[in-house]
Amino acid sequence: MNAFGIDLGSSNIRIYNGIDDSFMMEKNMIAVEGKDTLFAYGDSAFEMYEKAPDNITVSYPVTNGVIADIKNMNTLILYFINDLCKGNIKGSDYYITVPGDVTEVERRAFYDLILDSNVKAKNVYIIEKAVADAVGMDIDVKTAQGVFMVDIGYQTTEISLLSLGGIVTSRLIKMGGQKFDDSIKAAVRKEYNLFIGDKTAEKLKIAMRDVQQSGQNAVVYGRDIITGLPVEKEIDTEIVFESIRENIETIIDGIKQILERTPPELGADIYHNGIFLTGGGSELVHLADMTADATGLVVNISEEPVATVIRGVNRIMKEKHFSSLARSVEDAG
Ligand SMILES: Nc1ncnc2c1ncn2[C@@H]1O[C@H](COP(=O)(O)OP(=O)(O)OP(=O)(O)O)[C@@H](O)[C@H]1O
Ligand SMILES: [Mg+2]
């Protein structure tokens, strides 16, 4: 099919390529040299992050789930699509996801992005991120009532209540994997006098599950704050986890607030079906268990959390039954 599906995250960009039926995921990052010379994009820009000299600026154009840097986001879209089209962009349809709890202007920016980026879009459709998540987790959202979706990403957690394919309530909170990494950095600094980079903090976070299961300590490289020298240190991940506990509680508080506002009839469905948890951040060790304990609900986890949205987009694009879940902006009003 001559169409592309796009999920723009604060950390990752995912594209479903309908022309050859494939998926791609890269860092949603750009490296610019000087004022405005493109130096690298995607995963190769990420490689340079925290390593590049001062004349190269490496940044994420999406901040807190919305497009903050339109110019660079336009450039990224054009380059990614051009790569997927092997340098020969033809007119295609585009399906782009948007967070539920954003302003009309922020929502419009996703649509305009595609129209303004020279990818020769024929039609542009918008899909609510939470709806795509639900379809990506194999929920038949068109008939299901009371679906409680939580997507924990890099900078945002989107908590949504869905019914019959639409959003009843949605809340976007500024909490996610990046905050977990920041907490880890602060804890390692405080407990071990060790300064570590963002990438090391993230690796430590991802390794935590395995490390705790094996009962061993993690080993990280950083700069000793006292001597100023690069060193390797063994880290007790239990101590590090304590620093993230508060972040998880913020998410749980957000979930509880939406649960409290859920109309009783929908609440009964949620009681039966539980919470659906996805997004890369949801893989954090203990997070799903803590959520289940705090809410008393079953927590269903996604098999492939970073790709749930784009899998849902793919199905909405392909399956006729779901076609009404994608709306052109005119219809969306
Ligand atoms: N196994 C894992 N354990 C813990 N965290 C993980 C794991 N895998 C990925 N993550 C985290 O998931 C986050 C990225 O998730 P995701 O791709 O869903 O975010 P995004 O869609 O780019 O951001 P957002 O939805 O906030 O705009 C990163 O912070 C990453 O460290
Ligand atoms: Mg996301």
C-alpha cells in the first residue's frame, strides 16, 4: 500500500513503510553543525550525543510528546522518508499519531509537519496515540468499553480512558524514562561520588532487571567527583532503584486520579480487564508490579512496548474494520 505510518516520540521515531510492508525505528534526533548544516540524523546523531564538539548541536525536536522544533523535525521526516523511498519520493498517504491531551495548535503541528516537509503527501490522517496503543495490544477498541491505557515513554506518560474507539479522558504527564535516568544519575552521584552520563544511566536502568535477578551488582564507568578521574565502579542496583521509586509513584498517582474520575459503568469494565501498560518506560523493573499492587487491578503488559503504537497504526491502516479510527484533520474538526 502506498502509505506511511509515523509515531513521533520524544526519544524514538517509528515508521511503518506501507510500500514494502516494513517497520523502522531510530532515535528522533538531529545533529546540526554550526547554524544550520545537517551533520547527522537518527541513530547516528544519537551516537554523537554527549561526545560532539561545541560546534555540533545534537537535539531531539520532539519535547514532552509535542513538536518543539518544527524546522529540524521537518528535516528529519524528509530524510527518513527519502531513505525509505530510496531517494525517489512519490506521493503517498500519511498516518500520524498525536497525543490526546494537547492543545489544538500542538495537534495541528503534527498534520502541518507532514504537509510542509516536502514528502508530497496526498492525504494526511491523524490517529490518537492511545487508540493506536490499544489496537497494538490487540484490543478491539471499536467495540470495547472502558479500556484503560497507560503509555510510559521517554518524557511523557499518557494515561487514557477509551470507550468505543474514542477517548473519554486523557492526561499527559511529564514523567518517563528520562526522569528515571536522571534519578539514577543523582543517586549514583550521591552514593558513589560518581558522575555518569545519560547513556550510562539508561544502560544501568535497562540492566537492572537482569542484575537483580542474578543477585549481582552492576559495573559502570564514570568520572570520580573527588579525584576527577575516569573510574569503573560496582553499583548496588537496589540503592539505585530506591531513587526511582518516587517517579513511579508519580505515575501511579496519575493513574489513580483518572481511575477516580472514571464513570462507574466504564469502571466495571476496567475492573474486569485491568490496566494496559506499554511504552518503553513501562519495562522498568518492578513498575508493573507496583502499579498492580497500588491499584488492585490486573496489569496487562505489552510484548513489544516501544513498538505498540506503530503496530496499532499499521493495523488501523490495513484493516478495514479499523479505518474509522484514522481521521483527516477536517473531519477531526
Ligand atoms: N528494557 C527497558 N527497561 C527500562 N526502560 C526501557 C527499556 N527499554 C526501553 N526503555 C526506555 O524507554 C524509553 C523510550 O520509550 P518510547 O520509545 O516508548 O518513548 P518515546 O515514544 O520516544 O517517548 P514519548 O512517548 O515520551 O514521547 C527510554 O527512556 C528507554 O530508556
Ligand atoms: Mg511514545
